[in-house]
Amino acid sequence: MTILSDQLHLHPDQLGAYWMPFTSNRQFKAAPRMIVQGEGMYYTDADGRKVLDGFSGLWCCNAGHCPKPIVEAIQKQAAVLDYCAAFQMSHPLAFELANRIVEIGPKGLGHVFYANSGSEAVDTALKIALAYQRVKGEASRTRLIGRERGYHGVGFGGISVGGMVANRKMFGAMLAGVDHLPHTHNLAKNAYTKGIPEHGVELADELERLVALHDASTIAAVIVEPMAGSTGVLLPPKGYLKRLREITKKHGILLIFDEVITAYGRMGGAFASQVFDVVPDMITFAKGITSGTVPMGGVLVSDEIHDAFMVGPPGAVEFFHGYTYSAHPLACAAGIATLQHYKDEDLFARGAKMGPVMENAVHSLKGTKHVIDLRNYGLVGAVELESRPGAPGARAFDVYLKCWEKGVVLRTAGDTVAIAPSLIVKEDEIGRIVTTLREAILETA
Ligand code: PXG
């Protein structure tokens, strides 16, 4: 059936062709939540209703929806250079954006390898890690270490090092030689912590146990999210990331921070690495680099790793990896305009300034029915609800649907409801998000 592009209300028969990702397709298609426009903090749905976006799209629209300078840069670029081959040739915007990313990143990470999503960025970083160990003459270092409850996208590399059972169990053996650190979520000790939890630094020492088991000479890299987002906003215990850095360094193991969510203002700075003062060997990014406007991802790589590849005959390809759309001109134009916009509007500082507002608002939910924990850092809040017996995630999803009906969109991870508004959010909007959430929780069985 042909659908007219200006048709807002689709017939149920028209909904079947699109198999939606990470979605309860039948639930959605019975009562679609169809968005037709975005502006600032708000979506407009197909009924013309304004919905407050409390989740920056999916942790990505850090500058809000359709910011004018970014929109204009994309429009302009589309008419000037639509595409240019990514291999053995390039265009100036790719270099300009790389320089800008390096400029705001941690010292010593001087190179950018582009991808088109967080998943591709993760697989790229894992491949760089393996190839680096090999070019350095340590080809026995083939193991990759992830963490339970980690999310690193949906490529085979990402699900292998990831630690979410639903994302792994259907897909066979995945990558060989992967092991996992324990997750750091500890309600018994850290419930209702404001900011960084006090207990759990010793969980980083589990890496020593894995080294003792496998031997350092077999381990290429460790990958963790500085703050695990998708599995329910799990913050690093005090001293944990520093300890991981010390242990990886001691054993010649690379440390990769997956900053797909935490980069570009979410934690109150350009990268969580800077906010937490721990410099890894590589950082993966995506989402906020273009404020969600055009797909883009990438890996920020240390000089040491990059330089190790720059050997051999000058005409040789140094790294056999890349995508047709690596450094796509539209994405680069969007990225440059986005970083400029963050700077012009001082949005990282604005996000940091709103952090205490988020903290107070989220922790005001203490004592509300079903609530068993409240967490926050930067412009992120999380409300963990007690699961219904035998139905994990169901209660939070009901709350999500009630919030949608009330005109606020959030996101669930299991029975945790996550809040992550754009960096442009105002105090009263944070207030409205939390008030709506409280009402929705109280109305939920
Ligand atoms: N790494 C991390 C840390 C992520 O959060 C990815 C990799 C994969 O990115 P792509 O662009 O391939 O999707 C992500 C993505 C949620 C949610 O509800 C989180 C993500 C995506 C969609 C929903 O928390 N993170």
C-alpha cells in the first residue's frame, strides 16, 4: 500500500511493513506513539499534542530538537557536497571536525576514527585494540573484557563484551575469548546516593582476578561505560575508574571508555573522562556529536596507538577497516555546527548547572510508592521501582505509558525509569517531568 508522505494518521494496515527495533511492535501498532515534529524540548505527535521530551530523543539530542544553526549547516551542506568517497580521498570537513573533537577531548587522545553509530564505534575500537596489540608485537593479546550490565551496542563485538542477557542469549557463541567484570550496582550499600556511590571501588580489583585466571599476555583491552546508561543509570563507585586505569596500565591492557551516552555534556563536561579525571586509551562516541541530527559515531584514539600503526611502506593501507559512510559530509557538517553550538551557548556548563536541580527533583521522589532507589549525576536521573513478581520491567513500562499520556516522554531500563533531558532544559521543565513521573507511579499498580 502506498503511503502519502504528508499523511499523519496511518491506517493500521500501513503499520506492518516497518519492523521496529527494540520495540514491542504489537503493542505499539495497537496504539502508535507517532511523532511528526520536534522543536527545542518538545515533540509534536500526530494529533498535534506537544510532548515534553525528557530523554533527549535517545540520549542524543543534547542541544534540543532542530536547533537552527545545526539545521542550517545540514541544509547548506546537502546542496554543496552530498557525498565523497571515504577511502583514499576525503573532504575538508572531516579534518575540521576531527580537530575540533580532539581539541575538547582529554590530552593525549589526538586522533579520530569515524563510524556511523555507537555500535560501529564500539566494534571499531575493539578492532583497533586487537590490531594495535598485534602491530606492537603482542599478538597473543586477543581477549576482550567487558562488564555485566554493560551496553555497547548491537554489533557482534558489542554484544559480546556487553552484559545484557536479552541482547546476548539469542545470538549464539558471539566473539570467542571474552570475559566480564562484575557490575557495580549495589542497592544494599548505595541506595538513594546523590551522585557518585561510596561503596564498590574493590569491584575494579576483579580485573586482577581475571588477569590471574587468563594471564595479562592474553588480554588486549577492557571496555566499560563510565556511567552505564541503558541498563538503568549505574554510576561508577568512588575511585573505581581510577583503579581500573591503574590495573590496566600495570598489565599493558588497553582501557576503552564507551562514552556514547556520557560524552558531549551529559555528565557536565565534554567527556566523562574529564569529569571523572581518568584518561583511557580510547573513547567511543556517537549520539551527542551531532545532537542526534545525522547518524555519526567515532573513536578518539591515543597518539601512542595511532602512531604504532604508522609504520611500513608509505603507500600501504595502515588499518583495514572503515565504512562507506565514514566521515559523511552531512554528518561532519552537523558535527562541526553542533560543537560550535555547544560552545556558543555554553551548553556543557548549562547542563552542569542544572545537575543540582535534577538531583533535588529526582530525590524528592523518596518515599513514593514502589520506589526502591533514586540515582543522579550530571543531567541524568533514575528512579528504580520494585519489580512485579515474575514480570520484570512491566511496572516501569506502565509508568512510561502513563507519562506519555500525560505529555512527557521518558525511557525505561528494566524497572528503572531514566530521565535525561537536553542541556537546554529549564528548571520548571525538570519540575514537570518529576511531577508527572510521581503521578504516573502513584497511578500504577
Ligand atoms: N554504547 C553505548 C554506551 C550506548 O549507550 C551504543 C553503544 C550503541 O549506539 P547505537 O548508535 O549503535 O545505537 C549505545 C546506545 C537506552 C538506549 O534506552 C541506549 C542506547 C540506544 C538506544 C536506547 O538507554 N545506547
